[in-house]
Amino acid sequence: MNIPVLRTRAAAAPLIVALVTGFVTTASPASADVPGRVVVSDTSDSNSNDKGAEVACPDAKRVIGTGAEIIGDVAGGVGGDVVIDEVIPTGTTVSAYGVETLSGTSSPWRIRVWAVCGYPHGTTSVRSVVTSSHPNPKELNLDCRDGDWLLGSGYQMEGARGNVSVTDLVPTLDSVWVQTKENHRGYGGNYSLRLFAICAEERPAGLQVVQEETEENSSNKGTLVSCPEGKLALGAGFSIPGAAGETALIEFVPTSRAVSATANELSSTTREWSVVAYATCASE
């Protein structure tokens, strides 16, 4: 399994990158540890076109974590026919976009985007880093600024056109790692990959990353990881070990105290693979 070990403070591995950007928002007065925490979502129309959705945090709350899911027609289903191409956080919004794979589908489907919102203490920033168009496949690591802590994350592919899937979005306490695989092990086009990190100046009490993994087999599958008692979910992540370009994520969703992650095969395969769900948790 190609999953990095969770850590607290370590230097990132060297990366081929084109740009690092970020913006900062300031805290609102509050007394609780992560006051005003709420999970909100919005859903696109239902049709068989590529589409996106965006959700805004209410009451000037700031984005803490992200999530997205593909919702298919009950009869036809779209498992493995649609790729979650991007999940992009800003200071107050999260947007997500779904793209059909090369085989496509005539079944209607929707994409739902999720945002975990609140008033964390201190300043928060959304940082990003982007690869150049080569090589394929791609991986990136992004650290928060020295002394800051990771709350949530996101990603964006440009030019992939449904031919590439994100197989890993793995959080640690102060960094996030992302990896892509070309669907069915082949794509001749160029695409770029951007990774986002939502970082906090002040560490929320009880901050920790927990994970849960399914069994390894060749069936569609998902898992749920719960935060320890007395803690709430801030950020969500996932990994699909053994995917090898033959599976696609269909959901990673933060709830009040848990994170779910599910993936489906792009086409029938005998390869054994698993799904890992990650939850970044903090005390209530």
C-alpha cells in the first residue's frame, strides 16, 4: 500500500511544482474550541452531462473541511462512470465538479458538494501547489506553514477530461498528500494537478487523524471511520490502495462525527483493492 505514515512535523519530499499560492482569513470572536461548527451541502441538477456544484458557509463562517459525492440513477447507476474531477476550497466556499469517463453513461446523475464550516481560533489559510503537465501519473505533498495545522484539503485536475482519477487524498496533522492514476492505465493527453490545504494557526484541542480500511477484494466497496468519543470531524480524506487505474472514487463525505469513503470499479477487474477513509478530528 502506497500510503504515507501519519506524522506531526516533517519536511516534505522534493516535488516538481509550478506555483504555491494562498490566502488568509481572520477569526471571529468565540469561546468554544471550534465554535459554530456545521456541515452544509448543495447538489447539482440531475442529467447525464458533466457538471458542478458549490456550497457557501453560512453566517460568515470559514471552511474547515470538504467532501463530494456522485449520486446516480437508482435503476441505471453510474458507479465508475463518473470521476470527481475537483473539490476546491476557498475561505468561505467549496465547489466540486464531476466528469464522465471515456465510456460515459446515459443515466442521469448528480454531484453533491460538502463543506465543514466554523469559527476556528486564530487565522486560517488556504494554500495550494500545482504540478507541471508532466509526468503522468502525478503526486504532490503540501505542508502547512511552519507551526500551522491541517484542518482539511482539496484538489483540482485540469485537462484530464475524465481520463484520470484521484486515488489518494491523505491528511496528516500538518500536511496533505495526493496521487492520481490514469484510468485503465493509459492517457496520452497532458493535465495538471493542484492540491489545496486548509491550515490553522492555532491547533484545535484534541486534533488527530484516524483511519479505517476495508478488506481487499475485487468488489465495489466503501468504509466509515468515526472520530473518538467527544470529538467531531473537521476534514475528510481517502485512499484506494491497489486501484491501478481501474477504480474511481464516488464519495468522500464528512458528517458530524465520521467520514465515509466509497469507490467503484471502472470496469470488471480481478485485481484486489481496498478503500481507506480518513477523518481529521478535534474535541467538541
